Amino acid sequence: MSTPSDMAPTPWQEQNRVHAVQKRTVRVLSAAQIVGGVGVGVSVSVGPLLAESVARSETYAGLARTASTAGAALVGIPLALLAQRRGRRTALGAGWLVAAAGGGLLIVSAVSRSVPLLIAGMLLFGVGSATNQQSRYAAADLASPHRRAQALSIVLWSTTIGSVIGPNLSDPGAAVASALHLPRLAGAFVLATVCTAAASVLLWGLLRPDPLVLSCQYGDTDASVEEDTATPAARAESAARKKEPQRGTVRAGLRHLRHTPRAAFAFVTIVVAHTVMAAVMTMTPVDMSEHGHGLTVVGITISGHLLGMYAFSPLVGRLSDRIGHLPTVVAGQAVFLVAAALSGMGHDSVGMMMAGLFLLGLGWSFSLVAGSAMLSETTPAALRPGVQGATDTAMNVVAAVGAGLAGPLMSWIGFGGLNAIAGVMVLPVLAFWAILVRAR
């Protein structure tokens, strides 16, 4: 005799056609992340050096990073709205293509020593970072409800390869520059331009059918609710979403965030996690240098941090799908607190600093993977790109402000005090979680 669970309808994501498209989508997105991520990695390490060389001033080294971050922040919502209107393939393909154009401008700026072209090039190249970030959401469009975090985390993990290879392209780039008779630092951006253009070609050519378009065709206008949230409050939240106008506008997306507590919680989680990570990570090399640690030790510490951010994301995604996104987010905040304690008290201990920075990256991974999966889960397909783009824009803007304030704060209260503030910043997430639990 059949039981109610036996008679439960199979999610449309489990249909053979959709499942096959999802597997292909994750493979294509991962390949594009690897190739494009190499280009993004170049801008992190070589960009400031190119800016200093072109402008003949150390001041412009920092400006290059600022321009790249600004480019990523400014394009977050437009890129998402393009996805809403034309699909993920068009938005992500166009994003990587704009980044390639920015790389071309940077090559020209190196040859002509033009500061305006340098700034414009870094702004456009920053679009690659935004595209890289939004690719993770495309992996969740067709994912089964119990595999969203895992699908998203695989694409996020692919960023690891680019973040390792990209910063080490200075010497191969110099060989390319010599062969093309270009300034030495321009060669790395020749490789970066090729990589970002290749990512665009991959997505334009292979991301078919479009995952977001297919998701909308299957009528995914009401985000699913996890089994552990099937309470009166969760059902009321779902009913409220059904009554919302499903127009793909930023205003509708913000209205959705205001009226959907779990989506708002995911938004806050992502923004806070990225800000905490950026503020502490930015000042760690400075503090380690002031305490006499060499560049090799600093480099190993930052590499460990990147390892924590990306390398374990598939395991984090699987854990999130297994135990639920809310518990995973809470675990991430606990990891942040331990990281802040170790980093804040580890001035004289390289081991404690390395452990603290590794855990800082791991806490970010827990928060971003689970938070992004929850945001996709609790947002209707028609509103999803706009909400996701607004979240990434807020994440980049607030983190940039946090990183900018980290220096003055460390001068005032020291690195330990900066970590204490970082620990305090996770408390709103925990408070919001307590409110959600109480509302069940």
C-alpha cells in the first residue's frame, strides 16, 4: 500500500531531460570559471604593478584595485537584469566579453602609458569578477531542491584553479610580451584577455539550453521550502510570495526581500560574511609584516586563506544540503568567531595566524555557499537574477567600505581590535537566525 511519501510528486528538476541539462550546465560553468578565473587572478597580482608602471606612481597601484572593485559593484545589477531578460548565457557571456575588452584597454594603456585608459580598463576588467560571482547562481537554477548547495559549490570550487594560476602568470606573460614587443607587464594581460574571451565563447556556445530560461519554462515561480521549515510561518511566507507581482525588476526584488524573512536572512549572511572576510584579510599582510614575518610566510598564510575559501566548498555544499542551509550558516558564524579569536591573539604565533586566516576563509565558504543556496531557494525564478545581482552588488560595496575602514581601525585599536569588531559583526546574523527559529 502506498504511503503519502510514496505518492509525493517528483520535483520537475528530477526529470531526465532537466537532470541532463543540469549536469551539462555545471560542467560548462565550471570550465568557464576555470578559464575566466585565470584572467581575474592576473588582475589581482599584476594589475597594481601595471598601474604603478603606467602612472609612475605608487598611488595608482591602490587606485587600480579600487577601479576593478568598483567595476564589479557597478555591473552587478545590470548584469542580473540582463540575465532576467535574456537568460544566463547572454549575461555571463557578455560579462566575460566586457572583461576581455577591459584587458585589451589595459594592454593599450601599457603601450601608450595612458592613465585614463588604465582606469577605464580596470573598470571594465572588474566586470569579470562580477561575472565570476554570478556564475554560481546559474548552477542552482535547475538543481534539485536537495542538491542546490552542492551544485553551486562545485562552480565556486572551480574558482580555486584560477585563483592559484592567475597570480603566477607574470613570468609567462613576460615571455609573451617579449615575443609581441610589448611592455613586460602587458604580457600577463594578453593572457588574461585571451582567457576571459575564451570563457565568453564557452558560455555563448555551450550553455544551451539556458538554465534560467528553462527554469522559468517549467513554471518555477514559487521557490521551494525545505522540509525542516514546513511550519505555519514558512507556509505563510510561501503564500505571501505567491501573491507578489512576479515582474523582474529591482523594485520587485527588494520588495521580495522585505517580505520574505529567509531571503532577507540569506542577503544579510552573504553581505556580512564578505565584509568580515575582506576587512580582516586586507590587513593581515600588514600586521604580519609589522611583526617581522617575511613575504614568504605572508604568501603561505594568504594561500591558506584562499584554500579555506574555495577548496572545501563541495564538502560545504554537501553538508548544507544534508543538514539544512540555516544550520550551515550558523556553523559558519561559529567558525568566524574562532577565526577572529585566533587571528586577534596570534601576533607572535605564525601558526595561530595561519589557522585564523584559514578559518576566516572557511567561515566565508560556509556562509556564501549556504546563503547563496538559500537565496536561490527562497526566491521565485522571475525575481531571482535581480535579487541575486542586488545581493552581490551590496556584498561588493559594503566589503569595499569595510576594507577601506580596516586600515584606520587597525591604526586606532590594533589588529586584535579589528578582529574583535569582525567577531561582533557576525552577531546580527545570529540574532536574525534566532528570530527565524522563534517564528517557526
